Amino acid sequence: MAGRDLEPPRRSSRQSEAYEEQPRRKKSKKQPKNPFDKNSGLSFFVANGGFDLPFFATTLALVTIGLVMLFSATYPYALQNEGDSYYYFKRQLIFAVAGVIVMLLVSKLNYKFLKVIERPLFVISICLLILVLFYHVDVVRNGEEFKRWIPFGPITVQPSDIAKFALILALAAYISKNYRKMKNFKEGVIFPALLVGTCCVLIYLENHLSCTLLVFMIGLALMFCGGTRWEYYVAGLCFVAVVAIIVIKNPDVLPGYQGNRIRAWTDKAFEPRGLRWQTNNSLYAIGSGGFWGVGLGNSKQKYLYVSEPQNDFIFAVVCEELGFVGATLIIGLFGILFWRGVKIAQRCEDRFSSLVVIGIVAQVAIQTIFNILVVTDTIPNTGIALPFFSYGGTSLLMLCFEMGVVLSISRKVNTKNY
């Protein structure tokens, strides 16, 4: 009995055949760990998931249309001043390609690295804003010196473009850490006002009033979304309104060139071949476009009537060549960009990322609105560029970098079930 108990159980013939037919399993080799897996250490630097395709497609469309319109608006001016019809287009194309690459690379980075660099970046931007006051490209227009660009070899850098993004990060970080205290006057008004005020004063000293107003409006938008009491907000807007009325009634309180721009806005007969020349021809261009436009490349006002069409008044050429329909479609693209940005901000997993997205899309929206208001003579000519359209390498690179940040944040949003 003991021997029988030790014998192994006998298999039937069918079991034996089935056992023999089974292939021998190979010992599985341990798979190497993916360094970009969400549980790895590199997940702090690399973002996972897909980004927001509508936001990316809209950005790409604006960059592409901006390049086409820049070439159409500038080839007569470039030939006259640079001897090459493609001068502005070629340079902008290089920055556009580089900008799209930067956007895609930044979109793959984990946005949390912004929390690490926000303080150093803000300090660096303040240093650059101070440096440009003493070391800058000499630009003199109508007897006024503009201190906006720092030369770096063959290119120039505009510190105010970097400062706008640095301020957005600094305010977003501060508000997210002190959100429960934002109802207080000290935490909700004083400290944010110091950050915004420092940037505004330094940018104003560059003789850059339009960017000063833009930075101020970005600060107000972030403070409003960050929870500052509406009473303080309304009081600040009332103060700004009073100052604006005083300046409009008494343009002499501003330096000569800025004061003359206010006069040129209030008095339509003021220097018709001087400060009013650009605005008047801009209005002619818009009116000439009509409903459907005169056709791409067929603008007449760009032939040295709209001075420097590559910069602030490129939208006038857009209206003339593409008409009301084309201009409305382009404004619609900016609207889609803002709408998708707000949707991403609403779904963010933390307040910091939400405020960063709000700050970036608010910057683009406010700058676009300001530019269109200037071109249509609704507000004084402040010299503000149209995002993605106006000529400027630093500006386009920073815009694409910021769009990449929004796409990076959207990757985290898209991995959640909303």
C-alpha cells in the first residue's frame, strides 16, 4: 500500500497526447522599463497623453495664415527698403518653423517644471528689462527714442515679450499658493500689484505704452480669476478710467510723442501727413476691402501708403485683401483659440496650471483686441502688434512657446475622463 501511494498518478492516453502536443514555454525575459512611463522618475519632465488637437490646429492655422499675409503685405515695402521682396517673409518663415518645433517640444514637457523656473525666470526678465534701458538698438521715430530691443549678434530680443510670460507664471504661482487669502487687501491686491507694477514701470520707460497697458490688463485678468474681491477690482478699473479721461483731456501730461498720438486720435485733422497718415490710410484700406475683399495680393494701400505694414497695421491689409468675410474668419480663429484655452483651464487638475492657461490665452485675446481697435481708430495708436501676423522673431517664438505650454497642460487634461 505504501508503494502504491508513492507512485505518480497514471495519465490516460488522451491526457498524454495533449501533454505532448503542448509547446514548451520559454522563460520570459524581463522587459526593460520604459523611462517615459508615468511611474518613472522622468515623468516629472515628460508629459503623457495626447494634447488638445483643436487648439493645436488653430494655432497652426494662425501661424500659416500669418505668414501668407505677411508676405502679401510687405513685399513692396521690403523691395523699397531692403532691396529684396522676400526679406521679411524669409526671416519670419525661419522663426515660424523654429517656433512650431519649439511648440511641439515644449508640449511634451511636463508643465510642472514651470513651478521650478517661475522665480528665476521672473528675476531674469526684470534684469533684461533694466538692461535694455542702457544697452539697446537705437531706434528713433518722430524725434522719440525707443529702447525696446537688445542686440544679440544677428538677432534682436525684446525683453517685454519674455516679461509677459514670466509675469503670468509668477502671478499664477503666487495666487495658487495664497488662494484662500486673495480676498484680503494685502494678499489679494498689494503683492500682485507690486509684481505687475514693477513690470509696467520698466516697460513704460522703454517708451512702450501699448505693452505697458497689455501687461496691466493681463495682471487684472489673473487677479480677477484668482479670487480678488470684485470691490477692489471695480475700484481699480474706476481709477484707470479716471486717469484715462484726464490723459485724453490733457495729452500734455504724457511725453511728446505719446501725447501727440492722443491728439491725433481726438483731432482727426491733426497732422494728416504725420501721425494721422498711418491711421487714415488704414481706414481707407479697410473701406476698400468691402465685403469680399479685393483679392489676395491686390491691396493698393500697402504700396507705401500704410507705413510699415509688417508691424501694427497688417490687419488693415488683411481687411482690404480678404474683406469683411476673411477678416471675420481670422477673428473667429482667435476666438476658437481663446475658447479652447478656457475649456482646458476649466479642466485642469490644479489652480496653477489653470491660471497659466488663462493668462496665456488672455494675453493673446487682449493683444488681438487692442490691435484691431487701433487699426479701426477706436482707440489711440499705441503701437501694438497682432499675434502670429505682425513681423517679429522674438514675439513669434515666445507665442509658440506659450502655445506649447498650453498643449502640455492639455495632455494632463486629456488623460482624465471629462
